Amino acid sequence: MQCNDSSGELEKFRVRRLELLDKNKGFIELLQQLTICDSVSDKQFEDRFQELSSLGDDHVIGVIEDQSRKIVATGSLFIEKKFIRNCGKVGHIEDVVVDSNTRGMQLGKKIVGFLSDHAHFVGCYKVILDCSAENKTFYEKCGFKQKEIQMVKYFI
């Protein structure tokens, strides 16, 4: 992944919000390039899509499709509402993935920028994410810096 944009290539690709029809454009298959993502039925997809859509600006999934209308990049942002910092808000970026055939085209930068801009627009005082050590440099190029230590406890 790279984050610095040095060409007009990015203008060919537009980030937009996830739409219901994106399931048939390879959205689930793209997520499978990132992590464990079992097959999702049309009903499951529609139910989860409606649930997330009902959250409005508090949960946004951005996608980029290529010229053939296949989803080639995605990422999500959810807003955590807090009591600290004058009842502030924190944006959490998750599930950023670019199709293996389109990596190196700055699409990750577009997704992260879209999500970060949205967090700023809705009044978040910061946006945070977790990443693997191999992606640290990419996110640093996107303006993020390492802070603290991530801990996790899985239930499955």
C-alpha cells in the first residue's frame, strides 16, 4: 500500500458509499482478501446493509468500483460517542482492503482519505485504526502515527 498521490490516476476512481447492489459486484469476495469472511446470503447482506444504513453518518462503508463495475477497494468507519472531551466523538477505521489486482494505484489512499474526511466532517476529534506491522508505513503516509499498544480478546 502507498498513500502519496503522484498522478491523475486517482481521478478515474471515485469513492462512494456502499449500495445494496454492491454484493453482486464482488464486495464480499474483496473482504475475503482481507480476513475470514464466509459467504453471505442475499438476505443476510440486505439485513446487515439495512441495519448499518439506519445508523446514518455514524457508520459509513466506502467503496471504489473499477471500469467493469467490480468493487476493488473498501473501508469502513464507525463513530464512537463518548463522554470525555465534551461528549466528543472518535472515528474508527476498519476493514480497509484493496483488490490484489489493483494495489499500487493509490486506491487505499482514496478510501482512507474519504473515511478520515467523513470523521472530521461529523465532528470527531480524532480518527483511529489498527493495522498490521507491514501496513504501518502506508498509514504513516496517510497522516497517522503509532500510539499505544493494541490488545485483543477473541470470543470465536
